[in-house]
Amino acid sequence: MERSATILRTSSDGKRCIAVDNEVFDEVLAYIGQDARHKNKFIDIVNVILAGLKNRDLYDKENIDASCKDVTAMKFFKGQENDRIYCKEIRRGDKTMIVIMGALLERKKTTENSKRELATIRNVGTYTYPDHKIHERRPPKSPR
């Protein structure tokens, strides 16, 4: 399914970017901005990704099958609310890695992925983001 996204942050070397799918843009930004605790956790996760570090407690692949090999999860408050933002990692021709936040799942309840989580992960795995649909600024909403 072809989608569009908006870049939020880019690493200092320009090799990694964090973006958000325009379909869930408002929902994801409202979740992140709801209080300082969420904002600070998001900044921590983004800094780990942009620096190219590995921290499986904050950000990790969701390898459930071949259809979603590029799906990852930003993990908020593991052991507490256990919220997730499922992302799709893509690489551009110039080797830039873009992590696109595609779905928000609040209050993951089990250690294993439930049917609801598996469906969300597989759904994010079907998203495609052509280069011409990834923007530095969010395009204006079209009138309905």
C-alpha cells in the first residue's frame, strides 16, 4: 500500500531520518506531546536511532515473518504502559535509512504478540513509501 510521510528529524551526518506516516501524523504527535514524560522518552528513542546505536529495550525489530522484515517498534515504558509505535525502515538509493512511524499501539498487554499486534505489524509491513512521497514538511491537507 503506497503511503506518504513527513521527516521530523535527521541525524547530523544525514544518513538516518525519523519520519511519520501522514495518515497517523496527528495521532502520533498527540501521543508524543501529551506530557513531558512521553516527550522525553521519544527524544531518548530518536537519539538512539539517529546515533545508530542498538538498545533493544527502546527500539527493536519485530521479526515475525518475511512479510514484515523491515518492521520495528519504538518501545515506550516497557513494563508499565508498554506502548508501541510500529515503524517501517526503508533505505533510499543514496543509502539513507528512514524510520517511518506507521502505527500507534497503546497498552500492549502480553509478552508475546497478540493477534491484534500481529495484524498491526503485518499491516505496517505492507506500507511502501516512494521517494517522491517522503517530504521535509507536511503537505497541506486537501479539502474534503
